[in-house]
Amino acid sequence: MIAALPEGLVIAVQVAHRPPVVRAPDRSKDDVAALVTSVQRGERAAFGGLYSRFHRAVHAVLLARVRAEDARDLVQDVFAQALEKIADLQDPAAFPGWILSMARNRAVDHLRRARPSSEAAEPAIDPPPRVEAMEALRALRALPEAYRETLIMRLVEGMTGPEIAERTGLTPESVRVNLHRGMKLLRAQLDPEGAPADEEAP
Amino acid sequence: MSDDYLWDKTGEPDPEIASLEQALSSLRHEGEWQDPAAATSAASPPASSREPAKVVPIAAARRPARRPLWLAAGGLALAASIALWLALAGSTPPDPPAARTDPTASSPEPLPASNAAPSTAVPSPPAPAQLACSADADGFPFEAAAPVQCAGSPARAGKLPPDTWLETPESTTATLRVADIGAITLHPGSRLRIVRTGPTEHRMELVRGSLHAKVKAPPRLFVIDTRAAAAVDLGCEYDLRIDDQGRTDLHVLTGAVSLEGKGRSAFAPQRTRVVADPERGPGLVLADTASFALQSAAARFESGALGALDALLRAATRTDSVTLWNLLPTGSKGVREKVMARIDQLALRARTIPRDRLLAGDPDTLEAFRTDLEDLLVRRAPQTPHLPGRKAPRTRLPTDPTPKDRKRDAAPTDEKPTDRAPTDSRRDVAPTDSRRDVAPTDKKPTDGKPSLRRRSTDRDATW
């Protein structure tokens, strides 16, 4: 149990531990593959279906790395880039991992181009997020990557575990582990004094 | 803790996760795919967008502009203009008027008895249906940049009579003047009606969406009902939002609001937030500056985890006195004593405020304590959210009293801005002195009248 380890070791584990990434037999794989194939054949309207299924996952990947305002703008960029390159995608069923990878690369590019000082302040977005939202987001961003992305998909984007598995290509088991461990780390981040969480009222 | 809720949102919601979800939902991504090709051809009529999608070779796909949403916004504006034109063209002959009370309302369940309005309210007389929202109707004037639905018919401006629904589409905001006491900005996707209006009360009901209210009126003259609670204005500016689970989220910007429902009430002064649950009524009032640890402990406590009280009290600081004050008269004796211990630990209670009377829930003593806290903290509270790892800056917000305001408010009463350290000596407070209505009178009145003066209503209950 990570939570039972001494504090210093927990940090080391957070940095070193990479949750298992296992490809899953995706239930929606066929649907997604069919949409991808349709787009590759030139049916642009089918791309709207891909967008509606994946925009939150893409946003979560971006939000895990860049400012909230930038993440909103970059979602459209990522999908535009995907539309441009989708003809090159050999395996339509690989679309989930492909577009999320594209989102990660786009975030890295964005951070590389952005001035270092711009990361310090989160600019205003409309509507302005609540203070606790930004505080929680900071804590989420401090988590290891896999936990971070999975938890943002769950807590920010409102996706369920099975949905996350479908949209990321991870197995449901991996997603469950990521959610469980990530939530433990997040609780520790938000309340280091470790309030007793399970003392229920009589 | 069961992981079911974390996994697929089934089972008993974990309060901490639910609290995180609620807070973080404001960052959730919403949007639709804006095809760059469609955006560049936005000049075509919107009807074309309903035609079957054309097959365009992907090789022809162009890289969109850096900010294609701007183009889309332009397209939407054009579409809205055309929709407005079509609506106006289609209104001759006019559509059958909608009923004054919309029977298809998504709507409102009967209000709790505790929300019943005084019988002294004077409802306006009914207007002919076809004139329901015309400028000649009796009601509150409203206007919007694009058509909104008033009594089920599109309108950009007019008057909203009582018992008639005003609905904003997803892209439009409407402004509503509330008698001569203030204004409401009804945000997109909202639904509002006037329940009754009269000299003693202006009561409205929000069943969906959100609004911003700015009211300058005597306390309790303006009320907004929701399914979960009634927001009773005490002279202030606030945001009110109904979330997708029917909870009412109140954020007070200036002044104060009393959120009342399900037999509970919460006093929310400026720069605080309180959420009312449809089943439980108002929860704990939390300052904007409240730490996440406090918020999460408060959520656990509200859901019945008494063990979270210790964490809540541990996380509460002097700037969270509003939370402690609201918590004080609730719960068992043991809970109240714990809260009182924390209040004393933070040196928030003057020696002249009797501990035993506070513990007994004596209304006058609680009121005196609230006023004392207000004096103690209103000018000492951090002006901007305190974020982890940073010192709270001491910049002044537009809503804060200026030195001129302070001088004006203090002039007739000899009240001085309070800026006391926790260990400062405290002003003597008579235990039973209802200081809400009686200002200190140690300055001799110059006009021969007793110096019975309330503070200006819009600042009456500031904290």
C-alpha cells in the first residue's frame, strides 16, 4: 500500500511507479474503427462522431499538462491535426491511442513554445473556475502521468471507468488500478494530515 | 470505502469524490466539432448544414486557422441572425400565444412549506395571453441580445408578468430589471419566473440554469426560490446556479444572503459560497478562501461522517469564522462544544460574548457574536484566494470598502474600522445587546434624535 509508506518513500514511489499499460479488447473498438474508416473514405461528417467520443479524453490529456485556457483551444487543434493525418492511420482500431498520443505531443509542443513564465499564472477563463477547482487541478497535475490523466478523465470530464477504458485503449483493470491508486495519492496531496475518511455517523 | 462510485458512479457516492467532481466540473470540456471546411463556408445559410454531408476526399482537408472557434463564432452569429429573421418572418400571422403558465415546464416541484411567501404579496392582474410579454404588460422589463422565450414565444425585449416563464437558449443571456431594486442577469440555458411581486416582497423562482443578481433593497424584500432552497436577499450581489443534480450553488459577492430550506438556514456573507441539497437543504457556508482540506472535510461532515468534524475544525482558520459561526447552533452539544473550542483557540470570541449562551444557541448572543466577527474580520479577510504555497496578497477588490466608504459609514455612529490582532483587547459587548439594529451611541447625536441607525442595507451583513 503506497499510503502506508513513509512520506519520502511515497514521493519516490510516485515518481518511479508507472502503472501497467495494457492494451484492452475494446468493446467500442469496432464502432470507432468503422467511423475512422468512414472518415478515411471521405465522409467528413463521421469525424463528428469521433470528436464527440474523444473530445473529453483529449481535453483531459491536455489539461493534465497545459493551462486550462490553452487546453480548450488545443482540443480543436488536435482534432484538426487528426483530420489532416487520419488517412495515414494504418489500423483504424488504434485511433484511441493514436489521438491521445497526438494530444500529448501537441501539449509538449505548446509548452516548448510557451514562455516559461506563462506557466506561473493561470489566465482567466470564462466562466471562471472555482478556487477549489484550480487547487484540486494543481494537486491532480502533481500526480504521476497515468494517474493524472485517468483521474482528470474521471473527476473533471465526468467519464466512468469503462468509458475511460474505451477511450484510452487501457484495460478496465488498469483503469481501475489507476483510479484507485491515483485517488489515494490525491487524497494525500489534498489533506496531508490524513483525516479519517471512513468514520461514519452512528 | 467502496470503489464502485469512483469506478462507474454507482453505489453510495463518496462525499469527497462528489465534492471534487462538483468543483472540477467547471473545467469540463464542452463543445462540438467545428469542421474547418464548414467554418470557412460560414457565409452559406444555416439550412445547408442540415443537408446530407458531402463526401470530400480527406486529402483535400485543410489545416484550420489557429483559432477556428472564432470563425465558428462568426458563423453562429450569422446563423442566429438568420434564425431571428426567420422567427420574425414567421410571426405573421402570429403564432398562437402560449399559456401564461407553461404546463410542459421541466419543472418545478411544489416548493417546501418553509418557502411559502407572506400572504401580503400583491400579485399583478392577469394579462391577455397574446400580450403576456409585451411592453404594455405588467411585469419586470427584460431584454436580450437574441430572442429568448417568454411565455413560450420568442422575444428580444418586453415585460415578464408574474407566473410566466422566461427561458434563455444556450447562447443568450437576458437582463431583467426587478422593480426598482435591482437587476438579474439570466445566463444561457436558464428558466425563471416571477412568483409574486409587491411592496413587501419580490419573489422569483429559478428551476434551471444560473443567474447573477444585484439588488439594493431592505433585507428580505427579494427572494429567489429553487427546488433546494430559497435565497433571501439581505442587500447584495450574488450568483445562483442550479447544477445538474438539482443542487443550488450560491456564491455571494457583496452583502449577504440567507439561504433557507428544509428547515435549515445558512447565513452567507460576501465572498462565501454555500450549496443547498434538494434533500438536506443548505450545507455549510465556506469562504472563498477556504482550503480544499476544509471543503472536503465539510462535504464529509455534511454527508453524516461525524468523524470529519475534527478534520474540519483542524482545517478551519480565522478567515473561516463564517463556517464556524454557521456550524455553532447546529448539531449535538458535543459538536457545539468542539466548535466553540476551536473558536476560542482561534481567539475569535470576545470575552464579553458569553460562552454558555452561545452554546445554548441564544439568538441575541449569536447575533452579537456575528456582528463582532464581522467587525473583526471584514477588513482583515484576505482579499484574494489563498493558494497553497503562496502568501495571500493584500490587494483591494472593487467590492471592498474604500477608506471613503468607511468614513461615511462610521460618521454617524463613531464606529471605526477594526483591524485588530487576535490578541487585541476587544470592545465590550453587552451579552443581550441586539447590536444588529442599534449602533453604538457613545457619540452624542447632533440632531437631537436617538442614534438608532442601521448600517446601509447593502453592507448590513457584510463579513
